[in-house]
Amino acid sequence: MALTTLILGLVLGGTYALLALGLTLQYGIARIMNLAYGEFTLVAAFCLVALFQGAGIPPLWAMIAVAPAGYAVGWALYAVMMRPLVTRAGNSGRLEVDSILATFGLLFLIQGVLLVVFGANFTSISYLDQGVRVLGVSVAANKLIAFGICAVVGGGLVLALHFTRWGLTLRAVAQTPGSAPLVGIDVNRMARQGFALGTALAAVGGASVAMHQTFSATGGVVFTMKALVIVIMGGVGNIGGALVAGLALGLVETFVATAIDPGLTLAATFAIFLGVLLWRPQGLFGRG
Amino acid sequence: MLEVDLLSVSYGKHVALDNVSLTVSPGEMVAILGANGAGKSSLLGAIGGRVTPAHGGITFEGADLLRLPDHARVEAGIALVPEGRGIFPGLTVAENLTLGANPRHARAGADAQRAEILALFPRLGERLGQVAGTMSGGEQQMVAIGRALMSAPKLLLLDEPSLGLAPIVVQEVFAALGRIRETGLTILIVEQNARATLALADRAYLLEAGRITGSGPAQELRTDPAVVRAFLGGAIPAEQ
């Protein structure tokens, strides 16, 4: 029982951690707080389902296209919608507020389109849902695959951020954007890359959600809020913190759902969030 | 190599630079002397791309520099060590140096360049893993200068490298600048420490309230009574 909770919690937490990683990249590097983040997750999830049900393309194959497609969408969105806000804000710090308002609008726009195209019903697919025994516990294969994808993508990104020149450049921009041009870094270009990369992670997260969870067109905001909670719990800009906090949130939710009541998962999430905000606003792993 | 032509910079109604012209030739070390608020940082900021001039022109190796955004000027071969240093305080010394070699032309020779910089500033070699923001002001200045050199610049811009440093550290920084100068690198330096700067530089310009009020070989300016009074403080040195 406890082992089941642990494994299912880690599976859920893997998706959360990946989602949080994308949000923190967008906020940390592009300085854009993307309230429509969860909608991109949903768009990817719905596309995966549509491709599977409509064209018979297995989600694992579709997955390969999801990340680059998410990157391209993020790139285009930054160029069309965010760049004018960035240009207008200059160094005034208005970007944060402007981006929150703009992406709040984008949230409803995407949600409206999803409702029209896919309807308001809960959606799920049955794909690779035969049980696999892990440490004596039966876990659906799709959950394990989803977790594996999150672990590979999230882990790969963390390694790239810490051990490549590209990752060093991203960290430099995230920490001290004012100094970046002194070493020839084009901050706007990195911001666009960070935003696009974050969107790609939202899409991969969405694809993994589609493989093993039930979701609906109006549920995007829950993904955004959970990712935000994890980012704040982990300490804003702290990649490792986001990963650990993501896994922790998955474990807590699974524990609450199995041991107390499934209806209380969201309440538990926000109870933790409030606690962190009140007592450790710098995050569980933040300094200070 | 660098030509600044009738450059003006203003912040709102305040005119920081008023029709400033100067040239720097290859291999030269040129100093700009001036008091606080004379417009020295605005001048280096305009060359480095951090400040947008109201009018005037800057050409570097014959190309119009004002058309390039700030980050592209590093690629063009201009490295700025700004006032306040502009290092990455949250990253280690080694990471700061690696980022310095970000321009494409600097990457191939980065390892050799790094070895030279560590020979120049042995203390950086001992502290490669230290987070730069936790170092002393003098050490951070060494990181900033070392990082600028990592970009294999053709022109090094130094904005008040001795500002806020203890006298003994100032000596150390100037000793290092002397050795950098011996490599033949072209340097444009802005300083309040006129005596030490004139001892190193080939030529100097005097900047007062945004205007160039004088210029000449450093040797001559060191003994010019007006310069001594305004910038060096006190009487002409005894050897006169």
C-alpha cells in the first residue's frame, strides 16, 4: 500500500516536476510569468489524443514530434506576442505585470478554442495500460513510460544546464541579465530560446499527461497553478529545487488521494503552497 | 582604430557628453581623466553600447559601431569592464571566465588565454571554484578584467578599475594593467587616479563637464601645471 503510493506519487511527481521546470525557465530567463502555461500542456495532450484516435498514430511516436512542435509554437508566440511587450517595457520592470495580463488573456483564448474543438468532456485514452510489476506493485505501463520520458527530458535538461556552455549562458542570463551583453550574449535571443524551451517542456508534460491521466479543456489553470506552486516551493530560479518539489508534490497528492480523500488533492496542494508562502517565501530550497 | 566623432549623450535635460571627439590608434593606451560626473562613464558606455548617444558617430576599424547592439560589439572585438564590474556574482570564477570566451573568435584560443590570465592574476587560479560574488572587491575586479580578456579583444575599455579598492589592491591592479599593456593590447581607460594612469598611458584626454578640455602625450600632461592642479593634486613633482 505504502509502496503503491510511493511509486504512483513519483510517477505523478515526474510530470509535475517537468511542468515546473518549463515554467521556471520561462520566468527565469524570459522574465515572463506565463499564466497560459497549462493551456499549452492541454493543447499538446489533446493533439496527442486526436492523433491517436483520429489517425491511429501511437502516442509514443507522436511524442517525438511534440517537443519540437512546442518549441516552434513558443518561439512564434514570443516573436508575435511577447516581443512587443519586452520592447515596450525596456528596463522598467513593467514586463512582469504586462506579461501576466497578456497571458491571462491568452489563457481564455486557448481555452475557448479547445472547448470549441474538443468539447468540455473529460478525455482519456487507453494506451499501453496493462500492468507491469515494479517492486511487487502493479503499475500501468503507460505511467512508467510517462515517468521515463519526464525523467529523461528533465534530467537531460538539468545536466545540460550545468555542464554545457549553452546551459552556462542560460544560467548567466537568468541570474544577471544586465551583465550578459558584456560577454557578447544576446539577451533577447536567449529569452526567446528560454520561452520556447519552456513551451516545449509544457508540451512534453502534456503528452505524458495524455498517456495516463484524464483531463478536460478547462483544466489548464490547474496545471499552471501546480507548476507555479512547485516553482515557488523549490525557490524561484532553482532548477534542482523545482525537480525535488515537483516529486514531493506528486507524493503528497497521491498520499492524500489514497489515504484521505481524492477530492482533497487540490486543497492539499494549496495548503502546502500557503504554508510555504507564509513561512518560507524564498522556497524550501531557496537561500536566505 | 577607434574614432569618436562629436559624440553627445544626454539623460533627459542633463547633457552628460557634449560633442566629444577622440581617437585611439592600434597598440595605444589612452586615458580619459576627469572628475566625478564629468561624463567618463557615459563615454565608455556609448562605445560599449550600454548608452545610446543623442548624436555623433563612433567608428571601430572603419565600421560604424552605433549600428551594432551592445552584445555584437563584443563580437567585433571590444571588451568593456564597466564601473561596478558587471561580473556574474552567482557564478564561480571559472564560469565567469568561460563566459568571457563567449564570442566566436575567442573560443579556439580560450584555453591559452585562460592560462595567461591565471598567470596575470594568480589569485584567480587559487579561487576558480569560488562563487565570484563572495570575493573581495579587488578580486572581483580581477575577475572582471580577466573575463574581458577572455573575449580576446582588440580594444579593452576600462571604467574606473581602481574605484573603491584599498590602496594596496589599487597598486596590484595597476601592476596587472602594466603587464596587459606590454602585450600590445589597445586600451582606453577612464580613471580618477590620474597619477597612476598617466604613468602607464601613452596619451590622455581631459574631460570636464562633458567636454574635452585638453589632450596630449601622458608624459607632458604629468608636468602640465593646469593638469597637476586639476587632476593630480598638489605641486609639480620634485624632479621639475
